[in-house]
Amino acid sequence: MSARFRSGQMKLVPFRVASADVITAGDMVFVYSTLDQIKAAEDFTWNTNIATTQAGFVNVFAGIAYTSSAAGETDDVLVDVSSASVYEYP
């Protein structure tokens, strides 16, 4: 589920992404390995119930993807890590 930037000050930070992972601009992303690679929130592992899953996700949440990465690409993805940015989700 991709977001649309509405307002605020962005702070873009590059993150690595594994070649098999697909990131779309606007995706919530999380850090999933000791290599500081990111994945889309939809790939986060479900854990018992929504509250437990959300509690685990908040600990690894990186931000909102600003650029995309298709399968097979290994270029860094820019991620908005600013707490002042406002996004709208459908």
C-alpha cells in the first residue's frame, strides 16, 4: 500500500535492498537484517495478533520509501526518515 506525500520536511537516507526484494515509492519499510537492508512492510512476518505484530514492527520501522527498487536491482533506496513528514494512505 503506497502513500502519497502531503507536507512537512523530508530527511532522505539511503538504505540497501536485496536484489530479490521489491520496494515501491510510498511503501512503509523496515530494516530486516544485520546488513541494514530494508523490506516493504507487507513482507513483515505476522506474529500471533495485530497488537503483537505492530509492537514488533515499530522496533524495526525505517520510514517511507521515496524511491523504488524492482526485482533484480541492488541500488540503494532513499527512505524518508523524518518525523515531520505527513503521508496519506488510501
